[in-house]
Amino acid sequence: MLISPIPHPLHATVRVPGSKSLTNRALAIAALADGATTITNALFSEDSGYFADCLQTLGFHLEVADFQTLVVVHGLGGRIPTDHAEMFVGNAGTAARFLTAFAALGYGKFVLDGSARMRERPIRDLLEALNQLGVETACPSGCPPVTIHAKGLRGGSAVISGEVSSQFLSGLLMVAPCAGSPVEIILKNDLNSKPYADMTIAVMKDFGVSIEREGYARFLIAPQKYKAQREYQIESDASAASYFFAAPAIVGGTVRVENISRRSKQGDIAFLDVLQKMGCEVKEEKDSIIVGAHGGASLQGVDVDMRDIPDTAQTLAAIAPFADSPTTIRGIASARVKETDRVAAMCAELRRLSVTVEEYEDGLKIYPCAQIKPAMLRTYNDHRMAMAFSLVGLRVKGITIENPSCVSKTFPNYFEVLENLRR
């Protein structure tokens, strides 16, 4: 797909889909609640579709309506209705980690598998924690496929690593209230992507469950019942919004993103702080955020640790060559085990554009580039590579995105919304 430059400053208003992270947490917790919950503004992309399909495979009743942004989940109070299921999650890491923990509440044999890339994505840390809680699993490679021989979750204490993914902790936290006795979770090292754990705890609280915690080192969850919600609204996706927040940085002008607030449960809203450091102006109005910039020459490079917001690293990488000084992205070693090795992918595609870049184990340094070269950019079947690097084409002629359909993973109509920036 060829991205045509926009030859004038932006003056646009857009709305992005509901948050993938919040949608998947709400789906899981609503299924564990006792009664029906109506989830509104839900994201039904490829990833969340896999999640919903797996819940139905486990025997839960879901009603999807209103062009698939509204879903009614009939929860069963912590009970899984079937005693066997084979779940396929594609390359949806959130679904893989959450559903593995979720299946431990059942009684029977459950198998979870995914795409070729999912079979390379680690899950061993989560399985070791489940084993400590009395759950029998089989996973020879440490990556899917996973077999769970479930006999309910008895409770107890588990020590888990937080280095690879916060999704392991989130999966355990969500199912812990349904265990037979209190669950204690201890982190043996620093937690990666802390805001996602905070998001999990916030959604649990919305459904009536509280936990005791000592920062990010120890969590204690007593047996409790989730309470079904008559209506649970999903915020717009902050990760998806980052592309539109960033567009004025290279084109100039303003973009307003609707249905999102700086008080969002989503950690990626902190990407706005990065843009402000680069010289952008950020203004919040009722139910919307406006980002403005002069574009190009006024953009300043930054040195930023993105450990807590790794999903916005590609957005920063795409706009960094337009800055007046180098940009260093640190703390994103976890990005190497996402949909692709994102650190290597960013470096490869920036070099394809003739941008000078240095690659580190946990990040990269990007230098300003006065003459970006037209190129066909690879996506590695990674939705965030396609969305982030399409921003380059808003300023540079001859930018083509390979396999643009990969955005269906989280934002099926991304390129239609991007086109709205021209108005």
C-alpha cells in the first residue's frame, strides 16, 4: 500500500477503536463473574476475536451485536462449563497468557496452540507459577502448544519472573479470586510493563474484587466473587491513538483523538509525555486529547526509557528521523519476543530508509535524516510495524507498506482512519 504525503498542516479529528488490553481483560473477568455483563466499545479485531472464540470453545455464551462493538458475556461465577477444549489463539500473546491461566480453573484437559510465531513466544514462567499452585501442565518447548490438566485452582503461593511479560502476572491475578484458598504471588525480579498490571488490578476492582499488594513485589488475593456489570465501557485504545498523536510531529498542525483521557487506565497514554519532551503541545478537552506541533524542524530528539510503554516504541522510532537531534529508546528488551523481534525490525526498516541507527540489546539510537529514501517497508506480519511506519509516508514520497492487512490484528480500519487526516 502506497502512503501519499499530506502537503499541508493537519487539522483533523479521529476516533480509534476500543482498547485491546481492556477488552481482553473485561472479556475474561466478565466470564468469571456471576451473571451477564454488557461490554460496550469493545474491540473486535483479530486478537480479541480469538479471545472471544476461545471463551466460546470453553462453553461460555457470548452475544455480539452493534457491528461487533457490543458484546454480552454470560459469566458463570468462576466455573468453566466444559471439561475439554482445544483453543487456537493465532499470534495473540495476551490471549495465550490469559487463557492458559484461565483454563487452570477448570476440571479436565485443555490444549492451547497458536501460529508459527506464537510457538516461538515464551510462556514457561507462567507455567512454572501455575505448577507451584498445583496445576499440572505440559509444554516441552516452553512455548505453545500448552496442555493444561486442570483440577481447579487450589491456591497457595507462587514465585514468578516479571522480566519477559507482565501478562503472566495479569493472568494469575485475574483467576486468583476464583481459587479455593488465598493466592500469594511474589515477583522474583523487576516487573516489565508495570502499567499493564495496574490496568488488570483496576479492571478487577471495577468488577468488585480487591487485592493486597506491596508495590510490584508481592500480591495477596483472597477468594472473592466478581460482580457482573450491567454495562462496562471500554476506553479507546491508547496504543492505537499513539499513531495519530504522533502525526503532527512530522506533518505539523493538530489532531484531536476522541473518547480518550490522560486519566486512562492504559499506560500507553504516557506516550504523550514523550511527545511533549520532543516539543509537541498536548491539550485535553472533555473526552478528547489534542496534539499540535509545527512539524519537522521543531522536533527535538529524546533519550527515553520505554520499559513501561514498549508498544509505543515503534511510533517513536518512526518519527525520530525527523527530529533535530538523535533519539535513544531504552528498556525494550521485551519487544524482542512480541509479534516479531521488534528491536531488530525497527533497525532494519530504518536502515532501509537510509536512516543511521545503532542497535542495542534493549533498544536503539536513531539519528536525524535529512533525506529519507523511498522504500517498500516490511511489516514482519506485525500490526505495529505497519501502523507506525506508515507515518513516514505522510511526509516522504514513495513509502509503501508491505502486507497492510496485518493491521487487522488490532485495528482493522487503520488505513481508513489514517486517510481521514487529509480532510
